[in-house]
Amino acid sequence: MGRILAIDYGTKRTGLAVTDEMQIIASGLTTVNTKDLISFLKKYVSNENVEKFVVGEPKQMDNTASESEVYIQKFLMQLTKSIPNIPIKRVDERFTSKMAFQTMIDSGLKKKQRQNKALIDEISATLILQSYMASNS
């Protein structure tokens, strides 16, 4: 078994989360400047056994694609071209940013720490990954 790597894509920053090799635990990995994302992922998969990418799929309340899906589609084409041997799955990511923020509050982070958008992106990626794991267990 290999790791599953989740991607919460953003036009500026992208949150990443990953499972352990046994695919039991989802953990935040990091937040990367989106312009550096493909090179970061290439380096990561050359050092780690990654079995699958899980990419958040932002949707509106009526289940239609959100405006950011256009950017995600461009990224997915780049990802497929750059790392063709790792399959990509999509997961509905509605409410993950709100849930990430609530998680930060629940864990007792101070207001200053909760303003860290990079941390919100990383937690969002972790929530996307947990959602994927729960629906495929």
C-alpha cells in the first residue's frame, strides 16, 4: 500500500494532507505556494510511495461546479501530464474551509493563529482526505 495525498487547491496557496503507508491516519502535510505545487509534488512522489491523489471538488449548494473549478481543471491537466502514473480521485469539498476554521476554534487556537490561512488550507486538505477515506472504507 502507498500513501494517499489530498490536495485542497487554491489559486495562491494549496493545502496538502497525506495518509500513512497503511492508509489508516490522515495528517496535514504542508501548505505550498500554488506556483510551486507541481514541482513540490514531483519531488514528494519521488521520495514517498504515493498510490493516489485526492483533489477537492468545490461545488455550489445546487451541486453545480464552483467558479474555482476552472483553475482546478487546468491544474489537473498539468498534474496528469507531470505525474501520469498516479490516479486522481475527486471529493466534494463543500464546507471544508468552515469546518477547518471550526476545528481550529475547537482545538483552542488563539485568534491570531486562526488567521493563518495556510493552516486553514492544510486542515481543509486533511478534512478532504478524511472524507475520502470514510467513503471508501
